[in-house]
Amino acid sequence: MSDNYNATVKELVDSYGNWWENGFDIPQMTNELYPYENIFSPIKINRLTVKNRLVMAPMGNISMAEETGRPNERMISYFAERAKGGVGLITSGLVPISFGIDSSLIELDKLSYFPRIDRSRTRYGAWRDIAAKCHAHDAVFFIQLTPGLGRVGNPQCLITQKKLPVSASWNPNFYMPAVPCKRLSNHSLNKIIKNAGQAAADAKAANIDGVYLHGHEGYLLDQVTNPAFNRRKMGKYSDWQLFGIDMVKEIRRRCGNAYPIMYRIDMSCALDETYGDKMDTEKGLKKFKNGRTAAQTLEYMKNLVKAGVDIFDVDLGCYDNWWLPHPPATMPAGCFLDISKMAKEYFEKENIVSNAGEKVPVVAVGKLGYPDLAEKALRDGQCDMVMLGRPLLADPDWPKKAYANKVEEIRPCIGCQEACINEFVEGGHPQCAVNPRTAFEIEFDAQIPKAVKVKKIAVIGAGPAGITAATTLRAKGHSVDLYEKSGKVGGMLNPGGMMKGKYEVYNYRVYLEKQLEKLSREDGFNVHTNVDITPAQLKEIGYDIVVTALGTKQLKPPVEGIDNKNVVFGVDVLNDPGLVDTAENIVVVGGGVVGCETAYYLKYERGKNVKVLEMMEYFMEGVCTANRGHLIHYLERAGVELMNCARLTKVMDDGIEFVRNVSPTVPDPYVTWTPILPSNIENPLAKEIKVEEERQFLKADLIILSAGAKSENQYYYDCVKDYVAAEIYNIGDSSRAGKVAEAVRAGYRLAMSL
């Protein structure tokens, strides 16, 4: 039976490249299974009843607390908004309990970007406020306690505190593998266990409904309870199960048998299944062979229930294959339902019940933000509850809208992870690319206030920035004309959502289109497509305000032959796939996100022979690690050659010439088990890249350019020069080329100010 469990994990990992051919559907926001009787039925966790089967995933408190660790009003309002939206169980983001032990938690001046529930009564009051606001909407609130970050923590503690990061054994740091992570003593591990008991007792006293142990994804609890990271040969915790079991027992001792305990676990870190033979050859992976198998995890879960755990959520992966626990846009919806089903069936077969005599619910995770998909998973017995993270950032009213059969009004997540995850990686706090109110609820009320004076406004360009501005302006009561020179609204969402792996972008464009259709039935709002209106025409009509949002213009590198007929833009290919019909050998110039997504589409959906050139050291630099890792890993598996430090010099009728740095010091472009550090973080241990350039030739039928874009801002300057209106604004990519998050944020904030 254990072989079957492991085979399921391997089969899933292998399927995530061309998943649409491996049993996964491409979902849309449909309501075919309405009414959602399973989603909106109650469930018991220990002795606690939760009103429905929806769980808010742990997303949202990094850099949202005061530097003392006290949750601030931004964080409190953020959780209150999700409770108001109708979710049954809300979980906090991670709250460390190992300050003074795990040095990676502390920044300069002994401050932290994590919320805390230790040492100070001033922190407890804010947690009580969160619980009270959740309870006011009949939502249950659990606090997620983490023993620490360990090897996936910030290694800068070595510089700022002269202390090494820590781990279960001597392990390399994830961000800077040259930095070793010190093996924690049994005394330190015992202290963390005591801290867990105290934090749980404090949470209970603060009216928090339960605790949620952070035991997945290769964080410290997972490091100690997984033989991939725990290679201790002596002492109590050489038995990798005991740390977690003892922690649960201590929480039970402090809080009694009726206090709910939830445990987040990965069925397998799936490193062997992901990297195969590389586990024997790559220095960054060798130490982590022979991780906890699915069969071992199930046995461990059984023992955790005996110790006192009431409920689990289950996924796959760890930091070293980060796209698994953080499934990006190009991963399938419902990617881990087979994993939750595995756990649920095991519990039923073993007749496992909690200490309260209740069944142990299993929560499914992994891109389940589609009501029909969530309902079907519950109906089919694949899980007992459904966890929604990013979908509730995109639309906190997801539960209310699903219950009221307003599914088409649910704003879909686009899976970009740029605002929810990458934002805090780069120093901000979690937000949402498609919902500009997320984490700004304290600043912007859900009910948009009406303008004091109604104005006549033109918005030029119907991409994300233009549509967001136009719809928000209309909500304020203004008279709005939205102009789009093409026949389709959505701007770059159209090519961006064309490939099967970008179904979430497609769904978002459909959502925006329906919002425009609805508003167009009202007086005072008009959408004009196939209209290339000039500044002179705008002036003649007589608008009070003009907002330009014309997007970007694609760039061509200044090389010989760049205007040849065999050269096209990547965006053009995604808009018109017929451009590649007769080409077999294709070179993509530019290894950013558009270039790599284009290569992925050409290989997996069109069966082309593809190579990608990138001038920089790394492919997809600046893109969320999960999104980057998934594409690069499966491009390698499909045989797509990625050539970094390679500069295009000439285009010919039968191919290209380019200069490539062939030095052995050039980074391996296929490394996905170590991330790219943010640009403002210097790695003093990084090896210098030497230059040994060599001129090379690649035969190609077609050259696809994805070498960046510049803002299309001349129209704005023409409007300013001609005084077409009293107020003229430029937003989105035509102001500064960026991401969907920046465009939506600009469109909303500008509109709210007018």
C-alpha cells in the first residue's frame, strides 16, 4: 500500500507540466452544481461547530503588525473583512513562538516583521479584537503557531546579530546555501515546545477558537519532523515524529481536551519525486534525499491524532520546489485533491477519531476558488473542508456570492502571486493584484462614496488599469466613456490568458468584460471598442477629466536583421497563434515571464522545438519564486534549452547569431531549489561571474522577441500639450510598465481621488 501512496505523489508531480492532458479540467466561474449544499453545511472540529466548510488559508500578517509584534488596525480590518464575507473558519498567518532561539525571526534593533503573542499583554488585546470581529460575523478564528523558520529563514542574522540560522540538523540555508544552519539542541527544542503550550494558552485566553500548527513546506516544525532535514543520530528527537507529538501533547496539557488543534502538513516534500537523479548529483539537494514518504506521513498523522490533533490540511512540497506548496497560475486547479482524498480514506480505513470522539476532518488545498470545483470535491468525498487563500484576497465576499448564486460576480484570482507573496518577499505586506482594497480595508470602505460633483470623464484604454478606473469612477457617480481602439477589452490580459496554463487570467478578463456589460446597460457609462479617438476629438467633446491608460509598446533590440519577416513579438504570437503554424524550430529572445510563458506554450501546446535566450544571469528575474520555478522546471523536463548570459547580435533568414558567456561560473539556468535574492540584498558569499564570450549560431524558422516593453505615453503628452481637459491623468503601463497589480492599484486609487 505504501508503494501506491508514493506512486500517487510521483504521478501528480509528473503531471503538472501538461496537466490538462492528465485528468485536470480548465475551470471557469460556473454555477452548475448550485445550490452548494455541501459547502454551506456545518461541521464539527472537536466540540466546536463551524457554520460552513470554507477555511481561509493562512495568508496575511507579515509586515501587517507593529514592529513590537502587536497586530495593528490594518491587520485587524483585513481579517474582519473576510469574516464579514462569510467564510466559516479563518486562520492567521504564521506567528512565531521561538524568539530568542531562531535568530532569523529578528531584524535590527530586535524588531520583527512577524506578529507575536508572547511576553506582553499589550499584544493580547489586538488578538482579542481580531477574535471579536470574526465572532461578530459567526466566523471561527484559529491562530497559526510556528516553531520558526529554520533553514528557510533570513540568513542576514549572521551579519546583523553574528548568529547562525538554525535547523533540525546542520543544513544549508535556503536563500544563501553557503551559510550553514546550526543544529538545535534538545534543550532548545524542548523550550519551543513549552512556548507552544504557553502561546496556545494565551490564545485561548484571548478568545481565539483554536490553534493551528505550521508543520508543512519545510519550515522548522517540518524540518524536525522530516528525515530529509532531520538527520540526528542521537537523542530524543532523532525520532523525527516526537517533536510534533510532544508539542501537541503540551498544548493539550495547557488547554484541555476540548480546545481545537489544527495541523498543517505536507504529505511529502516530494523532492525525490521532483528532481529524481539530481538528488544524487546536485550539491544543493544531496542532503535532502529520503524525505518522509506519504506512508510515513499518514502514520505520523495517526500518531498526532492520538496526541490530540483534531483536523489537518494537506499539501505537497517544500521551499526547494516552491511551486508545489504555492501553486502558481500555470498549475492546475484542485492540484492536491488526490492528496486530501488519500488522507481522508486512510482515516476512514483506520477508523481514526479525535480525542473528542469525532471524525478528523481533512481540508483540501490548492487552487480551489471555483464553487463548482469546491462543491464537487466535497460531494465526491475527496475532503471535508475546502481552504481558500488567494481567492479570498481577490474577493472576500466569495462565500456570500456563492451562496446567493452570484458566481459570475466573484472576482477571480489570477495566480500571479506578485502582490500576495512577492510583495512581502520584497519588503511590503500581502496585497492582491486584482483587488486593490485587500489589506487597505482600513483606508477604503467596501461601499464606494458618491462624488460631491458629477463629472464627465473619458478613459482611454480598456486594459486592467483603464477598466478599474472606469468602473470605480462610475461607482462614484461620474459619467464615463471608456475608449478602446481594438475590438476587445482587457488589454494584455488577452494574450496573457490565451494559453491553457493561464486560465485564471482568462477568467479574470471574462469577469471584467461582464462588469462592463452590466454597467453599459446604465445611463452614464459607455464602452466604445474599435474607436481610436484622437486628442482633438476628446477636446471637441468636452470632458472634465481625461485618463489615459494605453499600455506599452514592445521593444526591439538594435541588431542587424531585426526587421526581417521571420521576426515577430511574443505578444503577437499569443494574440495570433497561427503565426507559428509553419515553424518547427523557434528561438525566443528574452527570458522574462512573457518569454518563458511563450516558450512553455510553444512546447507543451504546439509541440515546437524551442530555445530561449536571456541576456541576464537569471531567467524570470523578479518574478515570484513559485511561478518562476514551475515554468523553468517543466521547461527543462520538456527539453527546452535555456541559455542565459546570451546576447543576440544578428538575425538571418535561417537563424540567429549571438554571443554567449560560456564560463563555468555562469549560473545554471535550471536551478529551482535556490531562489534569486531580491535586488537590494547583497550576497557577500556569491561567486564572481567571469566572462568568456563565444560567438554562436542557432538555426531557426522563427525568432520571437520578448525583450521588454516601454510605456506608450505619447498620447498622454499630446493631451497635455493640447489642453484637452482641465484634468489629465496617466495610469497603468502607459505611466510605468509594470504588472497587473500596479495597474489595478493605480486605476482604483486615482478614481477614488476624483
